[in-house]
Amino acid sequence: MALQNDLNLFKEKAAAVQVVIAEIPDLTAAFRYGVDLTIKQGGKSMAAFGWEGGDRAALEEACQRAGVLLLKENLREHTAGLHTALTLADWGIAATGSLVLDSGSEDLRLATMLAEIHIAVLPLSRLRPDSEAMEADLVRLMAAPPSYLAFITGASRTADIERVLTIGVHGPQELYVLILKDQES
């Protein structure tokens, strides 16, 4: 019951900052979602990080079938045309609707900052009620520097002195979170 309450709170807080949330049954659905959204919005490329083995092969196949260029490394060479970033979130924080990504990889940082659209897959078992509940995980990560953690709450937004809100200036214009009901949940 506590996990369901955390999920409901996460959805509420994320929706407040215009995050689109969908629940998915498996990674195949996540890959299909990412490819379909990329095509629907006129994109031609997707950067993807955090996927290994058979998952990576399934993603490559989904992109190939749809004609979407899958970028897996050397993003500095592709920054101008990067449409979608598909990442695996390390944690979610229910109290703020935030994602936490261990962003030690420069390519992952570039993808999540320069793509027009960011789609993050959050395994339900990685959802925490608040940041205090992540203390042990954060201590473990910070014990082996250098570390770079990104706390992401909604799409990039900024406002000028006249309070004119602009979306996507310092990062993605849209953020999607796909909740994956994994075996641990």
C-alpha cells in the first residue's frame, strides 16, 4: 500500500510540472513508446543509455524498423540533431515528482540536456517516498568520486524578469516518465 501511495504522490507532483506519465508492462513497450513519440513529433534520432544485452538489441531493432537513428556514444558529434533521449532512471522521488540519474557519463549528460524530448523509464521498485529515503544509496554513490547526480523535476523552464516563462531553453522541452512495474515491486 505504501508503494501505491508513493506512486500516486509521484504522479501528482510530476503532473504539476507538466510531466507526462504512463505505466508500461515491460521494456518492449518503453522502446515502442520512445520510437513512436520520436516519429510522431518529427524526430529522426534517439540517444539511449542504460540499456544492456538483450534490452539494447530490442531497442536497436525497434529503431531500425522505424527508421530512427539510434545514438549510443560520441554524442558531441550529434548534438545539433538530437531529438529524443531515452534513459533508465536510477530513482524517483515521490515527494517532489523528481527523477534521479547517476550521470557520470558525459554522453548521458548531453542526451538529457540537449535532446528536445526526454523519456525516462522508472522501475517502480526504484521509487522512494522522499530524498531522505535515498540516503544509503547516495552515500554509496558519493563514496566513489567523481560522481555526478542529476535531479530532474519536469522539463527545462526559465523565466525572465517580466515573468515570461520559457520551456526548453536549458534542457528538454518535454519530459515523459514511463513507470515500469518490475519484478521487485
